[in-house]
Amino acid sequence: SRALVNQALEHAVRLHQGGDLPGAEAIYRQVLQVDPANADATHLLGMLALARGNSHQAAELIGHGRQLLKNMAASDELGALIHALAGGFVRPAVGADPVRA
């Protein structure tokens, strides 16, 4: 259900913020198995790839997450919260565009 997916994502974000990247990644991937079009999990998996220095994979995932959001009629409040939280994970170099890295 949507509520369980939201709870899983909230837990994954807490793990991600706490530095447990493998734990967060596992949950993001589980969410995507249940809901392959989940923009939040896709975007956050991209942020995780960026944190690990895999800019190519990060660009693909973040770009795909953005496209999924564009295709959605509206973004729910959890999506906005997760994206706001994700912004604190990585601070790109001044002038760098991580999506085009």
C-alpha cells in the first residue's frame, strides 16, 4: 500500500542521513520492486549514487526521477519532504551540475 511505501521511504531517508548507505539503498530498491515508477525512490537512489561518487549512474537516476515527477499529475507532501531532505546529502562543487556530471 502507499502508506507502507511512504513509511519505508521515510525510514530509508533516516538511514541515508545517518550514513547507512547500504541500508538505505536496500530499501530504495525494495520500493522500486513494488513500485517501479516511484519518483522519490528513484531520485534518492540517484542521490545515493552521487554520494558514492558514481556521477554517471546518479545523473541517470536523478534524471529519470525528475521525468517520473513530470509525468505525475501532482506530487504528494511526502515527495516534497523527501526531496527537501535529499538536498542536504551532497553539496556539489560550486558551479557543478550533478545531473550533467
